[in-house]
Amino acid sequence: MSNATVDLVCGPADPLPGSEQSYRLTGLLGSGGQADVYQAVRVSAGVASAPLSVKVLRLNPHDTREHQFRSWDKGDAVLMDLHGRNVGAICRRIDAFYGRLPHPPGQAPQGEPVPFQVLEYLPGHDLRQLLQWRIGRVDAARTLKSVAEVMRAMHHPPVGAHPVLHMDLKPANVIIGPDGSAKVIDFTGARYYTPAHLTTIAYTRETAGPEAHQGSVGPAYDVHGFGSIAFYLVTGASARTDSPGQEQSVPWARLRKHPALEANPRLRDLLTATLDDDPENRPRTEELPRWIGELCAVMTRSNLPDLGVDWDTEHTAGVHSAPMGRPIDSAATRRLDLPVGPPMPAAPASGPPADGTRVMGDHRAAADGTRVMEAGAPAPMHDKPITGRVRVPGQNERSDGYSPGRSGGPSPERGPLPRLKLATDPEEPSERELDKADRPPLLGPPGSLSKGFELSVIGGLFSLIMWLIWAIQQGMETLRSQVFSYLFVLAVAIGVFFLIRIAGGILWGRWLHAKRKSARLAHLATGVFLFMVGMSYLDQLSWNWISLDFGWLDWITDLFGQ
């Protein structure tokens, strides 16, 4: 596949004569949601540089120039900062300037200046192209480790630097060079992890986490994007997809149920851990290297179709493909805007865009297919409105959400994942140990036991109230035996819960290989048991004792009679 050939020039709008022809554009690499990307050379006194990539912002006529320029500036500032920190495995930023749109040589430039970004030229192909076209082979471990290292450098910066979110990690934004090395591209939507920067959230429906629609994202949002890359390497398909006939039931896409994963519960659980709808259930960034090792170990034992991906870390080959420039923007990426201050007035609706893009929020339609949502805008049908909030740090944290004295690490919000056994561990596991590791736990995955707990609480509260009334009626002299009797009831209720849970683990988890996401059935049975116990206490009550012993009705009558 060759790039579209062009012959255009561009450059900064500055006083130096000929500055607006500083860059010679020789090929269109791609057009994304917000920009066009060209292959180019820098020309100085007739001497051309090595190939570069030039990214040109495409203005949205339904948005203000200032709003778009500020959004562009945030992404450019983040990429420049990462370049200055010497973060490896990213597409390097070389220059940025404001200039008028590219134009043929010899013609006067037209229009108002727009932002330009000059990036390194990356030969190779992105993961999506490699797997679809079968151009070469991909070293999965090397690729995933490169992405994880970029994420760690962004989320856990050195002291004095600010944490960063990429917010659009996906297969199309990882390019594999001819030597097999992987680099992360497209930092247009990248932001510093701070409320002042998180007014715009990059969102790609097939790969982004649902939390974007609540306007609250953090490092776990990038972990979800990382999981979508791993999912693509395993299955060759996008991580999220709409179910047939239910496209509009939720504003985000559901996780894809792939046959290869349903037949391998351990592999399915590993992949879906990084793609969980709840950001709190995903692994942390610092846990990803261990997660990659476990995934490679499981994949080397799996009998899945060969997609051109090598998982054996000892016998991997690089990609040998024809060099090709890669667009550094994706047309599928959309923006969820969370403006600071009052929302901007809506532009008058002018009908649906020509490309059929569905407009959300206040009907500010983007000509480039950008999806825009504004805080305070009327909620569209089937879509959850953006609240405009970001994650608020605790009282002992800095305003950026990072705790002091921890070298830039995020404050812990959940316990560490269980220890995963790696393929590189010194002792090779036996076949029996491998089978045991692939078995789902009888009590379900971590965190599932608490889902449905309210059902047990309702039954428990009813039985407790009925027992208290019954105990008061029986008298204080037998209180000790009554307490022990109720504790015995609670012990039986707990036994009922775990008995049902274990039976479900054997039947659903190990025999039918079904994924168990909650314990609602066991909690329901426990709640019903406790409710029936409460009813038995209720049947033993004598209602005349209250009025006979305390005479409260006569007391109220005498009070009002006076």
C-alpha cells in the first residue's frame, strides 16, 4: 500500500522571507478525526532533511478556534514534555508552529494560521495493519512490554514531573518497525493528570473504557487501552463491540465474547481483567509486566489459530516488512469535551453530517467526525450525560491526585493483585499444577462475593428486629441463651451462603465454564433464609403483652384527657 502523493509546502507564519515554504510535503500518510498527516522534509537553502511527519490540525467549523487551539496545545505540551524526559518507545516531537494551510509551491498561502506539529517519521506498520494484511510477525511480549514501559513512564514520572494519561491506546496507535520494535503514537489526546487538563477525553468506542462517559478517567483508563491491544494480539478482533440489535442500550460498547476465550477460561479471565468495566478492578500500571509474563505463559500452552503473533519469548522474530509511513492520528478517535466554566452556546443545528456521524450532547457537530459532549448539555436518548467531574484527590494528596513522598506514584485505591506465576519463574510447573491454575476459584473471582450483599443484609435486618422483639417478650433471665440461639442462626446462614457458592462454583464455573461476576443468587438464598427465620420469631409473638405490661395506650389516653 503506497501513500497518496502530493506536492505542497507549508511553514511557520513568521517574518523570515520564505518561511511558509520551510517544509515540503511529499505524501499524505493519513487523515484522522482531528488532523491530516503528511510525509515531509525540512528544506533550508535548498537542502532537504531526512523524512519527517507533519501533522496539520483540521478545524471544526462548529467549534471556536480558541477552544480547538487550547485542546491542541495541551496534547503538544504533553508530548514535548515526554520527549524532554527521554521517554522511550514513543513517536518523537521535533517542532510545532502556527502557519497557514499547505498550498502548492509558488502560490500564496490562504486562510488563517492553524497549528502544525512536526514528528519523527516512523517506517513500519501498525498492529492493525500487520494482523489484517499478514505482512510479518509480531513479538507479542516485546510489543506489550514497550507499551507498558511507556505507560509506567507516563503514570509514574520522576520527582518534579507531572503524571500523564495517553487516553487513546489501541492497536492502530502502536507501530511496529522493520526491526520488530514497537512505538506508541498519537498523543493528540494526551493530557496531564490534573483537572485543568482533563477537560477533553479522547474516546474510541472499540477500545475505550466506559468511565469516559462519566467524565472521570485516570491511569486505569490507559490500562483499558493496553488491554485492548493485548486482546487484539490474541484474537485479531477489537475488544469492545455492540451486541446485534442493542447498539444503543448503553453509550459505550460491550466487551466482545470471542469463541477462543470462552473455551479457555484462564485466558479469558486474564484478558478481561484489564478490560473490566469498573476501573478499580483492573491491574495497576506497575503490575502489567507480571501480567504480560502470565499472558505469554498461558498463550504458549493454548492451541489458538496463528494470527502472525509470537508468544514464545525465547523464539520470537521481528517484523520484516516494507517500510511505510504511519498516520499519527486515527479517524475513529473522538473527543468527549468537559469544559471548564459555563458551557459554550450551541451552534444552530444544520442537519446530520455528511459522513453520518451521530452528534451527541448539545448538537455541536464536528465536520471531521469528532464526537463532542458538553457538560450541562441535554442528554441524548440512550446516552448518559457527561457530568464534567474528574477524580478528586483525598485530603492528604496533591492536587494532581498523587500522594506526597511516593516518588510520583499514584495513591493506592485497592489491594494488589494475587501473585501470578510467570513463565520465567525458576521452577517449571507440572501439568497438574497447570490444570489447577486454569481452574476458576470455587468462590468466584476476587470482588464477586460482595456483589449482592444487600440481599443478605435485608433478610438479616428483618430477622434481627423480629428476634429483638421476641427476646424482650421472653424476659431478661433467658437473654444469654437467646443470644446464643440467634448467633447459631447467623452461623447457619453463613453456611448456607458458602454452600450455595461452592455448589455454583462446581456447576457453573468448572463444569459449564461460565463466568461468575456476582454472588447475588447465594445472597438471595441467604436473605430468604434469614427472612423465614424472622417470620418464625414473628409467629411466636403475643401482641397483648405490650399493652398489658406497659399500658401505653392508657397512658396516651390519660395524657390527652388532661
